[in-house]
Amino acid sequence: MAPPSPVPSAPAPPLDLELLVHGVAGPPPAELLGDPRTVRISGDSTAAVFRRTEDADAEAHPERYGGRPVPEAYCWSRLTSGDGTRALWLLLLPFMVANLAHWARPATSAAPTRTALRAVRAYGVLVRVLALSLTVLLIAAACEVALDLVAWQCAGSRQCTARRSWLGFLEPGGWWGQPGRRLALGALVPAALTGLLWFLSNRTWSAYESQPPPAGTADPDTAPGTGPALGHPGFWYGRRFVARLRAAHCAAGLLTVTAAVALPTAGHDRRADGSALDILGWVLQALLGAGALAVAWVVCRRGRAEARPDHRPDRAAVTLLPSAALCLLAATLVHAAWSRPGWTSAGRLPGDQAFGVLMLGQGACVLALAAVAASLYRTAPDPAAALYGLGGPAVAVLGCALGGAMSGGVAQRVADWLDGGATPGMAGAPLPGPPVLLTWHASVLPPLLLVLALLAGWFAVRGVRTGHLLAESVASEYPGEAPDLSRSRRIAGARAAAALTDSAPWFVAAVSGITLLLGAGALTGAWLSGQVPGEAARGAHPLLEAAARAAQDAGSWLVGFGFVLFVTWGRRAYRDPAARRTIGILWDVGTFWPRAAHPFAPPCYAERAVPDLTWRMTGWTVRTGGRLVISGHSQGSVLAAAAVWQLPPPVRARVALLTYGSPLARLYGRWFPAYFGPGPLTALHREVDCWRNLWRATDPIGGPVLAGTGADVDRGPLTDPLAYGRSTRHPLPAPILGHSDYQADPVFAAERDALLTRLDAAPKTAHAAPATCAAPPPCAVPASPAVPASPAVPAAPAEVPVQRFSRMPEAPGAPAGPPGTAG
């Protein structure tokens, strides 16, 4: 009798993957995956994908997991952290803020008119010109310190060099005693600063802007240049454009140093009728003007190209322009070092009016930028946009103010140090001091800080009052619980503090407006009086004179103290994860965006992280044909959304998106409406229909992403804390989680599993026809309304068991420890 034929076993279901992307805090892989045994699957020491050790070969044994997802973590924290020396990037904060102004422009309609497109181009040109003025301001401040205060004023005064022995070789009478030679020597300092900026920008450019996107990211059914900008294949590949900007800004810095040496030298030679040095000086000035025009042409002519990755080299601008500027600087230094026996230095270095011209030009650019932004906003009004479309100009004001305050404060502190116990610029002081306008800049810091303190106090009082009002209804949200006033106040206080985030645009508007008024006052006072504040108030009312002197002295010391505090906080933010949660959030928002306006801004980590995520999702789905849910917390949700935008349509059909504690709409949608406003986020929902977003009322960062649009994406506010008082299920007080540990809520696991269920598992490979997101099965957890009508928090469904995202199917040796926070 023949033996019975074996019954064929059912094929194993395709593997499911959960790709976790953490937020700003950057927990280690062991904490993120809930297992001390982790292994790197792909990547390097800077950014990599990790799994639990026992899941390393999950693709070879899909039957072990029974349809449950394999957790995998993408850890990118080292892209924005490192040793303490990286805190020096904080000194370039004005450049980063100016770069943010580019991305904060208002949105246009889905089919913009030709006038709207011209306005968009004009907006980009104005921001790039403002960014260029900040580079010139920084190098001009370095020239002020090295050339004017040290080489011209102090080295030309025996009283000053007597107290500074290291300047003795520059005293009049020696070979280096001639002013032209002292200026040529001092010019090496700002020239070296320009070289340092070029080196830092070039090094990070090679590491960040040079990451190619996967092939085939463009949707074949979409015309080039249309659709959301973050879906364009060249959005995260700015290699050519940043190289052009870097060359232009380096040339601008070298030309600024050239002007600081050439103008006073030519002024002296002009008094020597028809000398050969005078003719050479005119030639150098003509070349200087031609170089300035070339820099302006490179900066204004072309913006970012995002429709496709731009691999073409641009050697003419990248190599020729800075090389020509360097040669012109060398010729100017040789010309200045030529012997001029009768030349002596007295007073301030000629050309200090340049700071006033720069500040006036920045003010004009900001006003023009506001006019363009207002016209763009009228074409597509968005009530959720910050300051009715004026968020970009407000941010630009802050960047200019930071640059002016840092320049004026550093010059004032160096002048105080060189002048000993005297006050530079005052009657009887050995040194004239820095230009009057820089002293006025430093003097407006005390009143500005006073106004900021008053504004912060007003917002804090309003938050406390709101918390007291909310406390009355907290207990009613937990049926069956006895009211506890202290507990209710803590919960209401967390909600009121979280709501203060929504007031940030008006705080920025107040700061920008006051800064603009104080800056205009400083410019007017400097030009009308021609004296430092203390001298300008001499002979006036005694209280006014005392206030002017106090503001001048306090402003100088405040900048010095702020400089030290700034570096200290920066080092702590890069070394201490707790400090990164506090002050690293805004920094990571600023460095998320590519360098579209200023090439010396800190590098954009998303130009490495987004291609990493895109490559990983594309490669895994093509290789396995499985389903994937990308799970992003906080800033990780922004990276996840940006990566999903870049996916080819067949791959996107195999991917679900789960975001929690997400600032996509609450922060990015308000400040960057052209890229994360209601239109782009609605388009993202159409392209990846399987998307859920979880949020809490106690979260100061996260919120709903598509509120009021009718899209079934948002679920919240989630219950926080999970229990009001003690019970048999919660014997200890439940913590108020706020922005962290969303995985502790049972809704998290239920929504993740529902997303995987909704993904159509019919196609076995990513090359198959695009899958559709089916309706939720009857057993799925029902979704809550996108925006509840009342602040009441719905209780978590009792029938949903508490699950953690790192738990795997029951298998020998599977750990059951809870994971840490993903944020």
C-alpha cells in the first residue's frame, strides 16, 4: 500500500516591519527597542538601522512572527550631536535663522499664476540678499576688531601699546609701524575667518548635501515641478546650489576684507596727486566693484532646483569667483604694505559708515520681504499660517538683530578690554572705540531684554490662569474617580503649559516688532548725534544721562556674558540628553531645512536622514514584498513624512504612516505653510491613505495634523495621565506623560496593528500594481474624532490589552522588558 502523500504546508505570511524613528532626544537603540541586545543592520557610526539581536534574520523565518511586526529603529541623533566643539555652530545662529526665513514663505495656490511665481522668486532673492548681508556683517565686524581697534587705533597709540606688550612691534617708528602694513597684517584675521567658514561649509557639504536619492522617486503621473515640494526628487539634494552659494559668500567675505584695507589706503594716496600708488588704488577699487557685482549676480540669478537632482558641475562660479577674490585681496595687501613714510593713523578707521549702510539695507530688504509675503498670502489665505503670512519677515528680523547684536557686542567688549578702565568713545578715553552705530546696537540690549522679560511674565501669568480654569473640569473626565484638587491642578497645569506653544507666533511678532523699532532708534541716534549714547546724553537730564551710560555699559557686558552662556549651553545641549530635550528642539527644527539661503548655516541633517529612510523602505519592500509601517515620534515624524513623500508610488502603497507627538501641523504647518500647510498635508494623506496620528492635550509639541479637513487621520486627545487616582489596576500614581512614551498607551499598539491590517497584502512585491488601503475590519479599534468639540479626554477602550511596540510573538527567550521613550 502506497504511503500517503505529505500534505503541503501553508506558505508563511509576508513579514511585517515597524521602522521606528525617534525624536530630538535620541535614545539609544537598546532603549528604543526595549532590549539590551541590539545589532546594526545597516548604516555607519553616524546614522544606522538597528534590530534586536534575535530579529537579525527575521526575513529568513517569517513564520516566527505570526503577522506581528518586527521592530527596527533608525537612530539619527549623532547627525545633530557629537563632542562639545560642535557647539561652535551656535555662533552661526544668525545664519541659521536667515535660512529659516527662506522656508517660512506663505503658500501659493495649487495652480499659481505667473504673478505668484514671480513673487515666489522675488521672495527667494530678497532672503538670499539678506543672508549675504549677514556674511558681510560678520566679516566686517571681524575687520572692525582686527583692523580698526587693534591695528589702527591701539597700535597707533603708544599709551595703548604700553599696556599691551604683544603689540609693541607695531608701534610707530618700526618697519611694521606704518598704518598700511599694520592693516595688511590685521587683515589676515578676517581672511582666516572667511577661510574657516569655507572649510566648515565644504566639509559638511561633502557629508550632507551629497547624499543621492533613490532612483525612481518621482511619480510618473505627475508633471515635473508640480505637487508638494517635499516630493520632488531633488529636494534633499542641494549639492550644486550650496556650492554656488558657498563660493559667492566666500568671495563676499574676501572682498569685504579687501575693501577694509583698500579704502583707507586709497584715501591717503588720493592726497598724493597723481602718484602711481593712487592709480593702482583706483584700479583695485574698480576690480573690487566688479567683484561685488559678480557676487550679487551669482546670489540673485538662480535659486534651488528641486524638480530633479542637479549633478552638473558649476566650476565657473565655484572656483573662479573665490579665487579671483583671493588674488584681489593679495594684490591689495601688497599695495597697502608699500612704504608711505608720512602716513599716520588717528581717530577711527575710515569707512565706519558701512555698518549704517548695511543696517539700512537690511531694514529695506525686510520691508520689501514683508510686502512680497503679504501679496503671496492674499493669493492663498491660510488662517493657520503664523502671523498671516508674515512669519518669514519676522524671522528675518530676528536673524538681522542677532547678527547686529553679536557684531556690536563683540566690538564693544574688545574696545573695553583694549581701553583699560576707560570707556571707549567717551571724553578723555585713549581710544575712539568702535563705530558709533555698533555701540548703539549694544546699548539697546538692556531695554530689549526688559521687554522680553515682561512678555514672558505676561504669558506665564496667562498660562497659570488658564490652568486654574481647566482644573475645574479635569476630574469629570475620569468617571467614578473622587475629585482631587491637587491632582486636577497638575493635569490642568500641564495642559495650559502645552497650550502656550500656540502663542509662540505672537511672541515672535512682538519681539520682532520691538527689535525693529529699537534698531531704527539706534540707527537714528547714531546718525543724528554722531556720538555714543553716553556722550549724546551729556548735559541732558541727570536721569537720562545716567540711563544712557548704564545702557551702554550694561549692553557691552551683557554681550560678553551672553557669548559665554551661549557656548556653555551649546556644549551642554550636545552632551546632555536632558538639555537637548529643552534647548535642542528649536535647533533641530532650524537644521532640518536645507541650506537654501545661507551656505554657512549649520548643516541640514535631513539631507542625510531622509535619503537613508527612503533607501531603507524602498530596498526592504522590493526585496521582501512585505508590509511596512514607519512610526515617527516628534521630529522623527517629520523625517518619516518627508521620507514617505520621496517613495516611488508602488513602494508607498506598501507603507503605512504612524505619527505621534508630531509637530507637522502645529509647528511646521504654521511656520512653513508652503511645505507643511493644509494643502501639502492633505496631498500626503491622498498619497498614503493609511496614516494615523496620535496626540495629547498635555503635549507642548505634538497636535492634530489634519484637523477640520474631514480626513480620518487624527486620534486624540489621548488620555493623559492614563489614570486619575489609585486603583487596583494602577496602585501607584500614573505619570503625566506629555510629549513622551506614547507607546505606554494601549491605543498605540491597537492603531499600529490596525494600520497593518488595512494595508492590502495581495501584491507580493513592490513592483506590483499599487495597493489600496482597505477600510478597517470590524475588529479594528474605532477611530476618535479628529478634533473633539470639548476638552474632555476619552478613556482608552477597556477591551484593548496593554501592548508595547517592542513585544514579539511568544518564542523561547523573547524578552518582555518595556522599551523606553522614543523621543
